[in-house]
Amino acid sequence: MTETNDKYRDIINLPHHVSKERKHMSLYDRAAQFAPFAALTGFDEDIEEEERITDSRIEAAEDELVRLNERFSDFLSRLNDQPEVVINVFEPDDKKEGGKVKEVRGRIKRFDDRERMLCFTDGRRVSLDDITDIKDDFDL
């Protein structure tokens, strides 16, 4: 026998102790004692949100603004036809600075001059200030 076994020779073959005062703990409850503890609740979500990438709003150059205004005027002159358009719109992010450009496709119903909004036949509204590009079915 090794030296370690010699130290415990008097108890090595004794039966496992079962408490008379306390109820036996289930394996599930015993395992739960050693489960990882998240001391910083919500920290993982905050890190994930911080790592999420957003795009910056790009201000159009003067010649691009002129082109967009010409396209927009063309659509206004054809409002009675409810032209189908594809518009790239900058959508600001709700949680952090920046946002993303998304494509909106639909038919223009009217232009709200007071609020500077394009109104689509399906009820969607797009601010002129958020439009980054505008095309119609002839461009596609």
C-alpha cells in the first residue's frame, strides 16, 4: 500500500455516511451547486449590442442632390399614374448612432409637401431627407 492509503486505512472501507437529519439531495440539485454563475447579468447582451455594426449616414454630394431632385420631380409629374419606384432609404438605428440603408419598393400615391413625405399606396411613408437613391421600373 502507498503512504496515502496508509493514512486513511482506518476509514477507507467504512460505508458511505447518510445523514439522519437532512434529506438526501438529488443529483440535479447537487449539480446545480456547481453551475456557472453570471455575476454581470445582461453584460453579454450589452457586448453583443456594442459589436453590432451600423452604417453612417452619408450626405449626398451636390450633383447627386440635383439628380435626385430631377428624379423626384419626374415622379411628381406622374403621380396620377401612381408610378412604381424603388427607393434606397437610410433607416436610423433605434439603439445606437448610425443605421442602415434599405430598399423600399412600391407605388407612390401622393407627396405630403408639409411633412416632406412620400406616401405609398400601401400606407408606408418615407421622409425625403432619408432617401439616398430613387429609381423607377425603367431603371430596373
